[in-house]
Amino acid sequence: MTAMPDHRRADARRNYARILAVAEEEVAAHGADASLEQIARVTGVGSATVRRHFPTRRALLEAVSHKRIAALRARAEELTGEGALLEWLDDVVAYCASARGLAAALVYDGAEPDPVHDNSCAALLEEAGDPLLHRAVRDGTVAEGVTMIDLITLIVGIVLATEHHPDPAAASAHLFRLAVTGLSPQH
């Protein structure tokens, strides 16, 4: 992904950076339900300024998740060999379970990504995982017809279903492994 030139005024760039830093803390503490008004108060700007930079909650969550998505993309590029897809998907599950707000940023809501605010976390993960999925299909370890969107949707569902569990990381990892291996004891 190439960075677009930032033509905003210096004060707008500073506000954006401050808002994002506070948003990262608030999302870590409160998940996807972090208060935009609280973010504005802590940052020392009006809520209209927060909404100008992040017009939707999804835009905010995706901006907060950008570093994690970049790390997952880099991890996908590192992995090779048999089991690479499952290893990467395990990493995605672990990241989503530990990074509050990331699963909500990946929820497919039918909206097209917003090129102005880079609403594309799921698309970036899909792009990163596609080569691993194609290799797994070619090797016969994943059935033809399975898509990265299917896998991301499965992970998001599991993570959202376990986010209030006493140990969400363990619960989501267990359920993901169950989904991968199936219910039959013969697998």
C-alpha cells in the first residue's frame, strides 16, 4: 500500500496524531465501543474535529488497527511451506482476540472501502492471505471454493462471540481449531 501525500495543514496533522494516540488507548480499554466524545475530551479537541478525521466509528477502528494489520501482512509474507495458511490464520485469531476493536474493524458490513479514510482492513488482510490460501488449495490442504473472505468472517465471528469470555484468546483459539478440524473425532 502506497502512502498518499498528506496535504493537510500542520495543525490538522497534529490533531490527527493526537486523536489517534488517544483513540488507541480508549479502544484498548473499551474495545469497539470506545466513546468518541471521551476521545475528543482527552485529546482537547471538539467532537466535530474527531468526526472530521474519523467520520465513522469504523474509520476510527481501522485507523487504530492499521499497525496490527501491517504486522499481519508482513507475517503472511514471511510464511512459507506446508501449514503456512493455518499458522497465519492462528496469528490473525490471536491478534483479533488480544487487540480490542480489531475484529469489529474487520466486520463485513456491505459498505465499500472509503478511499479517503482508508477503510480497508479486511481487504488488506484478504490481499495478504490470498497467496497462502491459493498455495493451500493447490496443495490440497484446503477445499476449493474457500475464500479469504470466508476465513476472515469465520475469525471475526469467533472473536466477537468470545470477547467477553474470561480468557478470550484461549476460547477463540479453541473454537478456531474446532472449526478447522471439524466435529468428527476421525479428523
